[in-house]
Amino acid sequence: MKRPGLLLLLQLGALVAGVLSAAPQFRDIQISDVTARGSRRAGQITGLREMPIRDVSLRNIRISANTGLVLQDAAGIRLSDVHIEARSGPAIKGERVAQIEIDGFRSAAATKGAALLEFTDVADLWIHEARAPAGTGTFLALRGAATRDVVLKQVDLRLARTPVMAGEGATMGAVRLDP
């Protein structure tokens, strides 16, 4: 695919007068075997606080974009064998997300000052079979008091200056590093 503006956009609109039943529900979506170069954004999966997008699986994805993948108000997201090269900001940024599994993630080092992966108010984040590339400042940045149950298993962090950073309400007590 050449120069798409955005590879993936799943987004629920604004909640109108508190009517959730009329809002569409996105769930059980599977996307695989996609390569894109030169996109403005790698993608965006955005639900509503009251109705997150659920159960999205991205498998065997290769994306080179100006900015990375954004996950917001989403749950049950599985990224398997995903390679994202973002020219600015984090490769993956999540806010108010839960039950996120990242398996086999690869990327070039994040741009200066940005973490490779950045999550705010994340619950149940599992990262496994990943590695910090050479030149990585911070591999994983966590923020928000609601951040909990973050597990890194078989993640090679040797080349990261700061493997995991917790701040703005998040604590390192929310993180478990398994060899």
C-alpha cells in the first residue's frame, strides 16, 4: 500500500444525550497480513469511555508511518507479530485501555524524548517476546493511577537506557518483569 493517510481507523462517535444503546458496537475484528509504508499514522482504535471497542486482533502487521498506533477506550486488543516504525512519538500509545496483549513486537528506537510504548491508565497489559532496539531511551512509559497488572515476559530490555518508567500516578508496583 503506498502513502495512505491512515492504515486503520476504528472509532466510535460521541455519545449523544447519554444514549448508549443507539451507538454502534465494534468487537471481534481480525486484521492480518498487512504492510504499509509512508502513512501519516499507523492506525487508531478509539472507542467511548462508556463503550470501549472490544476484541480486536492485529496479526502479522508491518507499518512505517509518521506517528504510531493509538489505542483509546479499548479492551481485548491483541497485537501479534506487529512491527511499527514511527518517525515521531511512540510506536504504540494507549489511554484508558484494558486487556492488551502485545506478542512479538518489533520497532526501531523511538524518537528522542519519546518512549517506544506509552500507556496511560492501562489495566492488564501483557508484553512478551519483544525487544528494545539499539538506541532506545525508554522502552515502556506508564502513567495514571488506574495503571495496574503490567507484565513483561521474555522481553529483552538490555539495550534500553530506561526499561520501564512509571510516573504521573502510575507506580513500579504495577509492573512485573518475568525472564
